[in-house]
Amino acid sequence: MRPSLVIVGAGPRGTGLIERIAANAPELYAGSGLDIHLVDPYPPGAGRVWRATQSPLMWMNSHAEDITMFTDETVAMEGPVVGGPTLHEWAGIDGRVFADRRLQGSYLRWVHERAVAALPADVTVHHHARRALRVGGPREGRQQVWLEGRPRPLLADLVVLALGHLDAEPDDEQAELAAYARTHGLVHLAPDFTADSDLSALRAGEPVLVRGFGLAFVDLMVLLTEGRDGRHDGDTYVPSGQEPVLYVGSRRGVPYHSKIGYDWSGERPPLPRFFGPAEVEALLARPGGFDFRRDVWPLVEKELGFAHYHRLFTAHPERTNGAWSDFEEKYAATSRAAQREALVAAAVPDPVDRLDLDALDRPLDGVRYASFEQFQEALRGYVEHDLTRRHNPYHSPDLAVFLGLLSVYGQLVRLGGVGPWWHGFFSYLASGPPGPRLRHIPALSRAGVLRFVGADMSVTTEDGRFRASSPTVPGFSVRAQALVEARLPAPTVARARDTLLRELHAEGAAETPDGLLRVDPADGRILDRAGRPHPRRFALGPYTDGRTPGAFTRPRTGGPAFRQNDATARAALRFLAGLASRAAA
């Protein structure tokens, strides 16, 4: 029998894995053919999220020039570099454009077809447009992958789970809110991929509570305004009359920061500097393990500060006291945050030029407004200030911090599960919406279509309605018949609606305290609760503790997802080559 590899998930991660298999096969696989089975109900390449059948109003949240599916020499991997075009080069569009997701889906389909064409002639790819239900089989023997609607399983020598964002069962709070909605005839939309949500029950002119102020909220906002025939005329929104009134709040109470709208120029900060491979190895070697806040965050904080001040001193020296070399030496010698704060206070006269990560993370912490309208005006000003700052190279240390965040994430991937806080912090600072989308928020607010609730928004039930309030505006609350949880479902293995993951969890696959599937950081093999890697099962993606920043990689940034894909592909090819060799003998 020919060796067989089953890849569950044919979206970007599955496509990236096939690209790496094709790149590494000439070196590692000279077996007697190979069958690769792709299992996904959605089209290969695009998958669910980037499929063609969605609104053209759904944009990417990265510039077209910042999206690539191809490796370069900055990726620390064993396999060969195989270059290829970025999205903007492939599509022939302006690199600063925020392309719609359907165009990205077309790019992904092309990448998939190119990767398949690059496989050796005796490797065949089969697509099964079905869902995978479960995986069985002994640790040392062939695996069985059961598919929806098929009486017999696929037989696999290896299985790789390359699943993307998944639906999840509600947590206790969501279940209670959903039950209350059913009892009282209310509308409750649980966390979901916004393009898949049925928004028809959100009626024109009626208040809708929205919890979540990130990318899912932006999609919701667009679909309920422009998607209902409203239009933007400069800085003015012209309603169609079909829009509901959105009352939005979140933990921070503010939207994600805008994508930066200028290019890098000059010297880049030499990263990693204080949080690199040596520091990661030291953390992993600790007999008692490590704590993120106690052991990791101080290194991250120092690294991000280094990126910020390197840029400030080298690109804007007129805003500093002294030479960079002197500051760098003293900065490197500091071991505590208080020491760095004193050093920075002496070297950077204007507090606006100093990096304050706590203030960035919680801009409304402890802030109170006397009236609801006062807060509306203040938050419009906050958004407009953020847009101005993120599009002005005078503030280019912000872009240096962004590069620092990418560098840090690349190291954190090696540590495995570090808890959910970091991913949210990264997304808030580095993975926000396009500037044009954020610019719509003040316009919608002035038009009365969008209203802000505040930070630490709480939702309760009262007299047959949902009720929202926030300490940001003491005494204010709003009641509504509809509540939308504007965020993706948490990627928890135990609550995933995907039966395959649920079965793996029930059979003993390990999970982190925050519910992510534990995998071997070396090659992505799934770990059991004793820490043993499964010899024939791998997993890549956002539901694992090897999750990487964003859906796609910026060119020339090291690409931890590329590194993972390459490691998994090489491990799989070595295993399959060994099987083929033993079979031939």
C-alpha cells in the first residue's frame, strides 16, 4: 500500500504545509509514491474564512504588500527557501490597499494549485469535501480518519490537523444569556465568525448591545451600515434608515489601534535583543516551569522598550538627551522596571515620547465621565487622535514597537501556552483594523448609529431585556432586546463543536490551562497528558499552544508559522520515507 498522509483543513495552514512538503520532498522523500488526502468541506486554499461567497465589504486587516504565503531567508528553518509573490504582486494592485477577503481567497487558491503542481510526480492529492468526525487507531499503527457521510474511514500513516477558527459550545455565561433570550423572545448572537452570522433579526432603529470592540466588531459595524445601504461621504455618514443603533463596549472600552499607515525608513532595531532564543531556552530549562507575568513579561517589556527607544534616539534625536550608545549601555544594565523608568525620565524629556505599556493596554482604566454625551465626544476624539498618530511618521517609535511585538511573538511560540492575555494584547496593538474602517467610527457616532458604553462593560438581564453598563460613565445603562457578542469563539479544545477535537480531548490529548491543544514545539506532534508526543498525529493552528500572530505573515519578518510548517513537513516526510524504506526491504 502506498503511504498516506491525511491533512484535516485545507485553508491557509493546510496549503502552507503542502507548500513545505513540496519544497522538502526532493531532499527527504524518495519513496514509492504518496497519497495526500485533504479533508475540508470548503474549497482548498481559501477554506472557510477566505471563501468567495462572502460580502465584498469584508476586508483584510493588512496591506496587500504585507501578506505573503512564501518563505524568505529570514525564516529560521531547515528546509529550502522557495520565494513567491505577495498578495499585491500577484494581484497587480497597490501595495497599500486593504484587499477584500474574496481576493485573498483567490490568491490562496492559486498558492494551493502552485504547491500541488510542485509536488513530485508520484505524489497525488485528493480533496474530500467533507468534515472529519474523529481519528482512531493505535499509537504505533495506521490511523483511521472518519468522514461525515462515509461508512469507511480514510487510512493514514500520519494525520495533521490544520484547522482554523472553530465554532465552540457556549461557556456558562453565554449559555445563561442564550437561555434567557429564548425564554423572553430576545436576540442573542453568541461569539461567531461575523460573516457567518445571521444579522436579519437586528432591526432598523432598535438598540443592539455589542460586546467586543475588535476586528469582529468592525465587520459587524460594516455589515449593519454599508451592508444596509448606508454610505460614507467624507467624514459624514449618510444613513439609509435600515441600521440598528449599536451600543458597543468591551474590557478596554476602546477599539483596537489602527493599522500603521506609513513605511519604515532608516535603521531597524536589532531584534531580538533581550528576549531571544537564549532567554527562551533558559525559561524552558527551569525545573519548576515559568510564570508569564513573573518570568516572561519583564523580558517582553524590556524588549519592546528597547525597540521604542532605539527608534526614538536614532530617528528623532532632537527629542532625547544624550547619545544612544550611552543610553543603550545603561538600559541593558537595568534589571528592574523602576530602574528603566528613572533612566527614561532623564533621557526623554517629553512624557508623550515615553513607552507606557500599561496605559496603552487600559486607556480608560480609572477614567470617569460625568455624562454619557461627554464620553461620546471624548471617545470620538480618542479615535481621531489614534488615526492621526498611526499615520504620522513623527511617531515612528510606534512602528518599532510593532516590529518588537512580531519578534516577541516569534519567541513566545517556542514557549507554548502563555495564556490568553498576551494574544489579546498583541492583537489590540498590532492587529487592528484598516485606518479607513476606524475612521468610520466617529462618523457613525455623530450620525447616532453608533454609541459607546465604556470599559469593563457588563451585561445583565432585567425585566425581559438585556442591560449594559460600565464604570466609565457611572449611573448610565442601556436596555435592549438584542445582544451581539462581537468576537470569535475562544479556541478551547474541550468546548469545540468540532467532534474530532472533542474526541481527541476525551481520549487524553493534553490541553493548556486556557484550553489550547498542547503540541511539541519542535514539530507540532500532539502531546498526551503525560507529555508524550503522538508518533502519528500533528496539529497546527490557532487552537494549539503553538498559535502564531495573525493569519498571515509579513515578508521578511521571520515567519514563525513558516518555521512550524517546515518542521512539521520535514518530520512527516522523514517518517513516511522510513515507512516506504521498510516496506521496500
